[in-house]
Amino acid sequence: YTAQNSGKIVIKSNDEIHFLSPENIIFCEADGAYTKVYLAGNEMDYKLVTVHLKKIEKLLPPNFFFRIHDAHIVNCNFIDHIKYPTRICVLNHFGGNEKTQLKISERKYPGFIEFLKNL
């Protein structure tokens, strides 16, 4: 759920409750019944949470997050560029030179490009 006053999303993992600021989430990745939530910082840090990606998608602000694939939701503020011919979304992690490349599904690609035009 979303904490009303702080704007943070509240997600449970096995033995912890995480209060995450959406602006710090780089992307989310489905991992079976779990989700890896990758966070901005000096290294590739993620929280493994016991929530399906679909549920997390509903918590994230729709004006900055887009589900580019069945397995990935990206924060558009972290997009560095898109490799057009291969439909790869390249995310830039502030705080380092690390970049992550994620496949954009054929089905999601047209809607994603439209979404980016309207940011």
C-alpha cells in the first residue's frame, strides 16, 4: 500500500517491511512469486519482496513507471536511451557508470514509445 503523507510505498518481504520512495526505484523485476526492486545508489542494490510484480505495478505512480515487459517495470526517469532495432531499454544508474539493459516486449513497445512522448 501507499503511505498517505510520505508518498512512499510500503512493501513486505519475508521478515521486513520496506518503505520505498518511488523516485529511488530504478526498475522492478519479476522473480517467480517474488519481485526484485532495484534501488538507486552507488551499487546495484535490490530488495527481494514477497509481492507479485502486478501488485507493485498498482502501487507505483503511473506517470513515471511503465511495464515494458511481463517481467519488468521501469522508472522512466532512469532511462538513458533506447536501442531501436533490438528494442532494448537502457537504464542509467545515478551514482555510478552502471547501465542495465532490459528487453522491451513487442506487445508493449508501441505503447511505451507513446508514453515516452508524453512525459
